[in-house]
Amino acid sequence: MIKKANNLKHKLMVQIMYSSGLRVSELISLKIDDIDYDRKTIFVRSGKGGKDRITVLSGIVIKNVDQYLAEYRPLTYLFESFTPERKLTTRSVQKVVVDLAVRIGIKRSVGPHTLRHSFATHMLENGVNLRYIQSMLGHKRLETTQIYTRVATDRFAGINDLLKYEKNY
């Protein structure tokens, strides 16, 4: 999806949702000042339930943010509508994600929240502690985050048993 994005704005929206686990509402509310370049983090203000949290920011995304800021020159929100200092609508972001999914040939239903699910699942598959994932996603209950363990363990079925090749065990 990222490679098929037609412009830097769309590419960056998808990159941030996928690599930081943001909800679409959090993405459109993201202010330029919420990005901490030194710590490579995003400060999420008033996420679901009115909670603030911090999540990760990819170094690759940081480079694209710099390029985006120079090209688009938003004033307050990272992703502004055509009217300065007004954030994009949720529907605008949904349309971008759906259009990109169609463009790459995904047949099933895909939306911005799919990128959040992918973030959590891929973090888990890469060995990130479930508590850290819970914190980055802003989940109040660990049980909510544990949903992703089912998705990840389904993929574990295809992994070979390391000991089956050893004769002395």
C-alpha cells in the first residue's frame, strides 16, 4: 500500500498508521508538535477514552515527515484539509486506505483500522512484549491486546519443530 500511494501525504498517512498503531481519529488529530524527533515517538493526545499515550515513530517516517512538512507546510495539524489549520476528516483517510487496497488487489474489506491490527500483530511476531504493545495501542485491558496473540499463533503453525531434526533428543 505504501509503495502504491500517489503522493507523499497519502504515503505518510499509511506509514504512520501502520508503523505507530494509530487509530484514524488519532491520525487526523495529530499535531506537528506531537512528534518527538529525538526520542522517535508520537504523543497521542486524547485517544480513545480521552487517554494520552506515547507510541513509536519509525526513522524512515521521520525522514518523510520532514519532506512532507517542507512540501505541504501545514500550520497546526500534521494532516490538514484544504483549509489551513483544519484537520482532515476520518472519511478522507478511509477513502485513501480503501483506494490503495483496491489498487494493490486486496479483495477483502480493508480500512485504516486494519493497519492498526497489522501493527500490533507484526510487533508481537517480532517479539515485542505484550505489555509494551498494550501501552502503544492505548488499551486499558491486556485482554484487548491479547486478541492479537491468536492471529500471531495461527501463523506459528507453519514453523518447523527445531528438534525434529535432532536424533538424540
